[in-house]
Amino acid sequence: MRPELTSVDLNLLVTLDAVLNERSVSRAADKLHLTQSAVSHALRRLREIFSDPLLTRNGSGMTPTAMGLSLQEPIRTLLAQARSILSQSQVFDASTSTRTFRLSMSDAMSIEALPLILQQLRRHAPGVNLAISTGGPSQSCEWVAADEVDMAIGVYPRLLPGMLSRELYRDTLVCVADRNNKRLKNGRLDLKAYMESPHVTVAPNSDTGIQLDEIMDAMGMQRRIAVVVPHYLSVPGLIQGTDVVAHTRRRLLTVFRNTADLAVFPPPVKIPVPQLRFLQVWHVRHDRDAAHRWLRDFVLNALAPADGREARST
């Protein structure tokens, strides 16, 4: 017979959430600040309630059963909603909080965006801590969905179900070449010279949602790729003193030193290259949480363009 809700201690679900995430009774106990025997007792009660083992031992860890896996996301969402309900009557005081927020972003964003966030954080919320994970768009979205991070920041062409987003700013792809490149005319390359040049490119799905090669393939054009790198951070150094051409983001260039020797110009293709929309992405389970609302507003203000407008090419 299915138990009545009033007969079930909802703290059992907190324990189950921890055991499913940690795949270990001992690690779940450490996380919950409980004894292993208390967690084991709760797990036995949960197995009785659901008439299922929920997790089985597998070597040094535990493996969820099909029932356990099916419960993981609903329980995570339920607990997040419960925390959100409780937090609505609370005011999050960032100036005194010691909470740690978990953010995901690319390597490039950790150079471009993270310093701006940290500068403001130290001024207005010195007790708040950040834990940064580095991942591409797909992996970051998976972390948000699994509640392994509180928020992801970057370009996300496709979001998973249950995810919400807000635009932070926009940026533009630009081409870069060494200022002494012999193919340059009036500080830029025409289409013929651009196509004849060797190129550095960023690996697909590593940093942005716009791949220039996809646009060029649609036009029946193909660049000669001399170097493939995982992110935009290495691009300026690879360009200087060579005949290699690359593309990067205009806003990202502003954080690099020693870019005076680079020529920056729009991609010489016949169709406009879409702008990049940088988003903050979070799961709906945290949408009403007071601390999370503060985090979203804080990041938005910290990364707003200085002139209040979108980052555009000139």
C-alpha cells in the first residue's frame, strides 16, 4: 500500500538525493553532516517505501537501479522548489553572506568575464565565494541540468528542457592578422587574399555558437586550416609575426595586451556574420530562489557593456 505523505519524513528525500548524487553512503553522510548509520537507516526506510533497492553495491561504490535513476531528477527538482519556497520569505544579504556559487564558463570567459565579476564581488559581497568549472556549451548545459553548477555563462545555441536564460551582452566575430602581413590592403584582407591565407580556427563547440566555416560552407567556400586550437586565448600569440589569419571576438581582444601589432577587420564574406549572444543560463528549479536571483542580477550588472550598449564592430 502506498504510504500517506503525512507518514513520510521528507528529510528522507534529502538523504536519497545525496546518496544518488554521491553514489556512496559514506560520502553522502559527510555531505549531510550525519553518521553513516543514520544514512544507512534512512536508505533502508526509503527502500521499504519504494519497494526497490534504489542503489546496489558495485565494487567500492553504489549503482542506482532503474527506479533510483527515475527518482533522481524529480527529487532534485522537488527539493530545489522547497528551498525556493522557504527562501521567498527571506532576504538575501550579499554583504554578509558566505555562500559559494558554482559557475561554468569557457576558458576564454574566465579571462574576459570572471575578472569583472570578481572585482564587483570583492566590493559588494566580500564573503561570497565562487567555484568555477570550465566547459563547452553542451557540457555546461548538462551541469546546469544536473544541478552541478548554479549558472553557466557563455554562448548556448541549444538549451536543455527546464533551463532559463537571460542575455548579458552581444559580441562580434572579427578577423585578425599580423599588421605586417603582406596580403593586407588598407588594414584588411579582401576575400581572395583571405581565402588564400593559412588560418587558425577554434575547435567546434569549444567556445561559441557560430562557426564561421559553417557559413562559408553554405557559400561553397573552404578555408585552409593550418592550426586548430581549443579556445580563443591562444589566437593573438599565434598570429603575431606570421602570415596566418584567424577570427576571434572583438570584446575578447580588449583583455589582451600587446595587440597593437594586429590588424582587426570584419570577415570578408558576402553575407553578414550573426552576432554572438552571451547568456546566463540556469535551471527553473532555482528561478525563485532569493540568493540565485541576486546572483543573476549581480552578474548581469557586472558584465554590462560600459556604454550600456551591445558590443558591436565599428
